[in-house]
Amino acid sequence: MLLSSAIIYGSALISASVYAQTLTGTDGQGWNTQHGVFGTALREVGTIPIIISVFLAILGMIFVVKFKKD
């Protein structure tokens, strides 16, 4: 679960960074100045993959701690 979490989180960050390059294209419009270019790209790529990866990471840590005690 920890590995799946890392893969999903990394994929979301890579997708956001590639999309951020298109937001700063020719006219530089399309991104929110409050969040910045990368923050806007991360919101548009989706927060669902980030939420899933955090959930899997927490669940993976719980399993590691639980099985470490046994």
C-alpha cells in the first residue's frame, strides 16, 4: 500500500508539473495568482489522486505498525 501510495502521488505531481508548463504558455493566462502556477495545475489535475495516496499511505503505516507488534 505504501508503494501504491508513492506511485499515485508521484504520478499526480508529474502530471501537474507537465500541465503547469502549458499554463505558462504564450500569454501566461489561465492560472490563479493566489495558488501560483503549480498550485493551479495541481488543483486542475485533481485532488482525488492526492487524497487516495494519503489514504493508502496512512493505511499502509497502520498495517506496518499492526504487523510489527505481532
